[in-house]
Amino acid sequence: MKKMLLFALVIMASLFTGCKQKIEQAPEEVLSAFGTMFPGATHIEWSRQISTFTANFYHEQHEKQAQFDSTGIWLQTRTEMSIYEAPAPVMATARKLSDRKIDDVYLFEQSNGAAAYYMVEYKQETPFSTRQIHILTDGTILSAF
């Protein structure tokens, strides 16, 4: 019985360490890098997951999310946009692949040298039926879920 209780506690502890934790402020290195990349950002909320710091904020009339490592190195940015702001080849590909209404469009930019891509989400027909497509700026499909 004691072994089962100890096992359950270990499992619960491991689950909580992997979860994002909302924090008041990121380390100075992260704040400095963020301020340089996104001057004038507003409504900033920080969270931390292990050694990755995530800012959710508004910048240049868009809702964004940026991730940094603990030393302030930028990892990626996600920018929410309207279907009218996405490049025409992206939207043409998205419309060809499904007749469902497009719900959200996000631009993903990454520090690892990978090409920027758009994630298009379609309206759900039933719960848990979200469909996503990842498309390069030129309309090339990366993946579809």
C-alpha cells in the first residue's frame, strides 16, 4: 500500500513539473531580448515551462506569443492574424483542402532557420474534430492534421 501511494505521488509530481506556470516576470536576460524584439508590446503575460519562458501579448495590432530560453535567446513567435492578412497562396491552398469554414490563421516564425509557415485551423463540426494545416508562404503543404 505504501509503495502504491509513493508511486502515485511520484506520478503526480512529474505531471506538475511539466506544466506551464504563470509567473509575474521573466529573468532580466529574457525581458531585455523581448523588449528589443517587440518594442511597444502591451498586455504582456509571462509563463514558464521548465527553462522556456513564454510571453502572450499584443504587438502591432496582433495577438502574439513568443518563446525564449532562460538566457534570452528567442525560440519562436506565433502571430494570430485574419484570413485577409495571410498570403494569397496560403489561403488558396487552405480553401482547396477543405470546404469547412476557416476559424484561425497563425504565422509561426522560428529561430532554428526553418522557413516561416502558417497554421490554418478550420471550424469544428463536432467536439475534438479540429483540423489544422501547416502551409508555407508559397502555398506548399507541410502537414495536415
